[in-house]
Amino acid sequence: MSRALPLLAAALLGAAILPPAATAQDANATQDAAATATLPGDPIPAGAKIQTTKSGLQYVVLKAGPEDAKSPKSILDNFSAHYTGWLKSNGQKFDSSYDRGRPLEMSVGGVIPGWSEGLQLMKVGSKYKFIIPSNIGYGAQGSPPVIPGNADLVFDVELLDCTIVEVPDFKLPTEGMVNCSVEEGGLLVEEVKSGTGDPVNGVDRVTLDYTMWLPDGTLVDTSLRNPRDTVFDMRQIAVEGMALALKLMRAGGTTNVLIPASLAFGDQQRGMIPANSDIVCRLHVKAIERGDPPLPKPDFRMPDSTALTTTSSGLQYTVIDAGSGTSPSASDTVTVHYAGWLTDGTPFDDSYSRGQPSSFPLNRVISGWTEGLQLMKPGATYIFVIPGDLAYGSRGSPPVIPPNATLVFHVELLRLGD
């Protein structure tokens, strides 16, 4: 159920953090099928009972699958299914894989919660009718234009196949374990298997198998659910503790890592991961593609107010090198090197440490950049002081840029185009 047609791929939060799903053991109520005899789709078999789980999901078996058939065991498993969906309120059909002539193929955790829960009740070859209340469907926002807000839904679902994703056994690293060490920031690392060659560098691309749990053993996510290899650019890994752990590893190596909350998601809740929660990861580095070495980064410099020119919008700048040629327009793509700081000198981003410049259209960046880069010519270097209303405004860009923050950028315009 996606937020756009076809309607079956629910948005995951961030980076691959999967939503929780209930199991068959949650069923706690039954209802005579006659009470829902007006439901759209296949007729309910005589004598069948409507089951209701703790989440409010209702289901009835239209056709049982073979006793020895496979059944999805977790939200990480993949499935193939045919389905038709209707609004419960008026019986209007809004989507059908049968009409498209091809089944839906997805992970159990990649659909709306009512589906994630219901699929784990089924066996391959079975067909169920699901009655999904809005709170485990599309909620108050609905899925415009076909599914209104707070709409209860009815689905007939035929499970064609499923692939069970096998994950490593959970193991919580603890101090005192053999091959276990305490690293930077309180990171606790247990080396399971040594790798070979040089360690991962901060600019490398790493082909990686990972599995993530909460400290109580609750499975959160794994790359093993993906049929293709998972490749991380070390310069873009959001979980600081994972990046630190990978820098200790070599190709072919495997580690278990306990990442403290301060090096994970901090006070932000991410899907199944509560705020201020530690996480446990098992990491296996399959391959390393070496990146460009970092370039020298300019030092922070807050220009004196007398050296700054102020535009009508409030943008301030000073010219270090003027450059030459044609200035970009607001719709042009530019290639730049840059470094950014808060006004107290706290760095938050730069291209130099990544070893390569950045290219982007000027109409896709903060307005202070859109305005400022149009003042520059290729080869120019400017320092910009950008007030909050021309940067990230009252929202900021957590966790590094607070609301209404004034930002300082050192920018080199290398060329127009990418």
C-alpha cells in the first residue's frame, strides 16, 4: 500500500527502519461472518468466523493453504500476492493487482501495518479477506485521491509465494568478552572474524551485510532482506557509531557492535527504535571500494562586519577571489567545493573531506545559496554569512543545525555544469 498507486508500498521511516507487526498470537476475538455479509469481494464461506486481533485487524479465511506451506515469519520476509482493495464505507474498488495482470512483490515490512500483520497469518496458497481500520491503514492523511482520510479498507489477498530471510543470531557485546574492546564514544566492538587488507577509510564505499536489533534482541532491520548487495558511502552514513565501527574493519571481517544512543539516533525516535536507545549491529564487510583522499579543508573564518557586503535580502558576503567568466543563473547546475559552519565555528558539512566537489541545481538549495552563487564567476571564492530565514529557517536541520541559525560558508565555484 504505497502513498501513491499502486497502493501497496507503505513508506518506511528513513533508512531502512521497519515498522512493528503483530502475529497470529495476537488474535483475541471472533465475530460471526453474517455480521459482515455485505462486504465487497469474494463471499465469506458459510460458518466462517471473523477473527479480530489486538491491533483491530479483522480477517477471515476464504481459502486455506496447504498445512506444510510456507508462511512469512517476520516483517523482513519477501512475498508475492494478488489482491483487490475496496473502501469499506461504500464498496468502491480503488486498486487491484489482478487488473494490472501482475502480482505485488515486496517485503512484509514494506506495506501498511494492517498488511504486515495479516500476511504473517497466511500460508502460501491461502486467500484471506482483511478488514483494516484506518489507524493501521493510511491514517488521517489517507492516500489521495482514491483513499480519503480515516478510511477503513477491505482487501481480498491471495498469497502466492514468500521468501524467508534468515538473519544471524542476536548477540549482545559486553565488556570482558573475548575479542571485545571499548572504542571511541563508548562504542563496544566484538571482533567475530578478522578481515584482510587496509581498514575502511572515511571516503570509501563499503559493500556491507548488516543486521540491527534493540538491546533486548528485538529485530529492527537487516540488509539481508534485499536481493542486491547493500553499498554504503562512508561519507553519507547517518549512524555515527556504525561509521566508527566500520573504520576498524577490513574486507571480509565481521563484528558485533553495541552502539550507544549518543552515536546512534540520540533523542530522536526512528521507527521501532525509541528515543535515547542503544542499538546492536552485526556488520560484515564484503568489499571495499577505495574513495578519493580528503582535501585540505579551509579554516573557519568569520569576516569582520566592515568587510561584508549586505544584499537587500540580508545575505552577507565577502570576496576572496573574484574569478572570471559568466555567472550562473538560478536554474543552472554548478560544481563547487564548500565548507559550512555555525557562527561559533562548529562545522556541519563540507565537500573537502569527501575528496570530491559537489554538483547541484541552484534552484534546489537554500535560498541564500541560490542568491549568493549567482554573484560568483567560475574560479571565484566567497565567504557567505547566511541568516536563518535564507537558510533552514525555524525548522533548522537537526541534529546539527538549530532553528533560525545563521550559517557561514566558504564556497569555491569551480564551474557551471556538473
